[in-house]
Amino acid sequence: MKEKNEYGDMPIEELRKYGNESFDWLAEYFGNIDDYPVLPRVQPGDIAARLPNDPPLEGEDMGAILEDFRKIIVPGVTHWNHPAFMSYFSITGSGPGIIGETLCAGLNVNAMLWKTCPSSTELEQVVMEWLRKLIGLPEDFWGLTYDTASVSTMHALAAARERVPGLDARQKGLGASGVKLRVYISDQTHSSVEKSAIILGIGLDGVRKIPTDSEFRMDAGLLEAAIKEDLSDGWKPFCVVATVGTTSTTSVDPVDRIADICRANSLWLHVDAAYGGMGFVLPELEWTRKGCEKADSLVTNPHKWLFTPQEFSALFCRNQDLLKQSFSLIPEYLKTEQDQVALNYMDYGIQLGRRMRALKMWFILRYFGVKGIQSRIRRVIQWAGEIAGRIDSHPEFERIAPVPFSTICFRAVPGNLRGAGIEDLDRFNQQLIKAVNDSGKGYLSHTKLNGKLVIRMALGNIRTEERHLDQVWEELVRGMERLKAEL
């Protein structure tokens, strides 16, 4: 093997050797992933304490670096790819997605302009059109990628703000207008909308939360009343964010009715389908898409439920020009002779540099195909129904929310705590979650619904098998029995 070049990159022979070694390690990792605890058994500071305080003065051997990766970094990794990872929203970096991501890193293009990488720009156009068809959106929706749904939603709200007549927030800022903008969300809407309001100058006071019904869906009647009230109080309503698959419960807002309210009041409708949007691929879940065809914009995240390595968020917008109008700024050094005939993605967001994100999605869509995607998502939803059935039939568990997709919200109500206060039951359920997570055989999260602490079990990992569901369920039952005995 050649020695390191003082001025050049890693020698090709070394790249080949350690590249192959890294992929071999990944294959072994996925093949034996059950041997890893889902949640690492470390404390804050443990990993940093094993790393040097200063960077190395001389370059180190790649073999030694990979050895430290295995011995120091991996023990502190929370294994999101683990089939028993059932916390937050379960995600998976699938094989074809990892290959696509690796090639993306190797090519290392900046697709800010068509000219800076024609393949990236045109592949993204094709892949987004494939994705639009896959989830059944009308032809007049145009799509592009960002990193996360938070960023996609921020861009959608910026386009909505740009549409407000006479505002000219882009040029003069909101302060010059004196207009008090109002955006409506539910009490279950993701916090990214409120962060977008902060960034865009709308402010938290400009966000009005609409209460939800018994199934945690936005109450459309209360939304309509709130809009009327705000109009009479001097606010300027301009946008409503409806959700298909809320973060806590995956509830589905009545998008169809909300869309009609928006249309009657000339409001922009943005649909947050970051999680639930992938369910649109199944005919039996077509009801969850009802009304989305009337939206002005919609976001869905393939990195949540389409086996795509982080990060990949897809924003679909009806008015492509409004999005461009919100962000396009072209300094002289970025002007090209193709500007009038080619698409430049830098015009549609705050980013100038853009990765070749569509490459990994292209690999995934081609490798699994529509039918393969449908069968995998369908299986997970069926399993969620089975877990919900176990909860419903168990005398000491209770389900707290419907299960339209593959996330189950429930809590333990042990016999010797029946009649106890909410705080005692909350404490018991928190301890039960910890017992499962400390076992290393599963990872669950929590939320609060109607003032009660609730366990969240989110399925969606492509590598999950029935035995992993049984394993986590057994840990839940075993943990509850042990905690009951300790009371």
C-alpha cells in the first residue's frame, strides 16, 4: 500500500480497502443487530471522556480510526435501525438507500443550479414526480426536497405569507405593514409550525391553537369560529396547518372540511403529512388523504416511513411561482446562460448548497417498487392493529387513542393502582417505559394526552419481525408485574 501523500487525498488502494471494510462492517452490523441494546448503556460525558481533547498533529492510520469507531463510538449509538426501536417515529436506512447515500457523498455535488449538476436537478424533478404519483396527489402539485419537515413547513408558510395582498413582507418586513398575521394549528400540531412563526416574523402570538376532539383531531367548527373572531379583532388570518398523522397520536385532522373553510376565507392550507403521507400509498388508507387534493402545500417525509436514510423531506406546492417569489435572489456570479430554460433549485429556499438527495430515493423506489413499498407498509399497519388488540384485551392496559397508522398510544393501569391519582399512574408508566428501555430489548417513548402520561409504541422499521413485537410486549408485561410487586 502506498504511503500517504502529504498534499493529496487517501490513496485509491486505501479507499478501496477501507471502503470495503466499512461496508463489510455494516453488513455484519445489520446481520447481527439484535445483539446490540437498542438504547446505549452510557451516561452523559462517557463518550467524550474517551476521546482526546486535541486533534492529532500527525495523520492517523485509517485502521486505527475504524477500530476506535467500533470500540468508542458504536457503544454510544442509539440504534434507530434496530428492529425493536419503537420510539418517536421509527425510521430505517434501507440497503438501497444506504448505497444511494454513499454514492451521493462520493459524488459530493452542489446542485444549487442546473449547471452545477444537471443530473441532480433533473433526477430530483423525476423522483418528485414519481413520489407525487405514488401518494396520489393531483398533477398541479410541484415537488422539491428539503432536509426535514420543519424546514419544508417553514418554506410553505413563507409562500403563504407572500400571498397576503399588499403585505410585501419580503421587501419591507412585517414591521412596516402593521398587519397582525394569524396562522391556525391544533393543540396536537408539531412544534415546527411555531418555530416557523418565530423565524418568519409572525411570532408566537400570531399562532392560534384550535382544540381537538375526543380523537385528537382539530375541531373544524371551532376553527371556523376562531377565524371569525380574529377578523373582528383586527387579525389577518392567512394560513391553516392541518395534520395527517400527528406526532403524539397520529390522528388525522378533518382536512376536507378544513380545506372548505380555508377556501371560503381565502386562507392558505398547508398539510403536515410528514408521517402519515406515506400511508397514502395504500388503497385502504385513501380516506386519510381526503381533502389533501384541495391543499396549497403538503409535506411528507420518506425518511420516516419509506426506508430512506436521514434526511429527506418532500414538499409539494400548488403555486411554484409563489415559493420562488419568496426566496429568489440571484447575484451576478450565479447567473448562467441556462437560467431561462432550466430549473435552479437555489431559487426555492434559503439554501444555496444542495445535496443530491434524490439519488437515494431513486435507488429505493427502483429497488422496492410500488408493490414492495405497499406490502411493507401494509404489514406494519397490520402489526400495529394486532398490538392494539393485545392492549384492548389485557385487563391492566388501556389504549388512549385510535390507531389509523402504526403508532399505538396506551398506558398501564395495574389492578393495585386502580383509583389512584394521575400522578401515581404517570409515575408507574414512566417507570415501565424505563424498564423496557433499560432492558436493551426495546425502545419506547411517551407523550401526554388529556393530562395523562402515555406510552407511545411506533412501528415502521423495515427490519422488524413479529418476534421483535413479541419481545417488546413481553418486556412490557414482565416490567409491569415486577413494578406491581414493588409497590
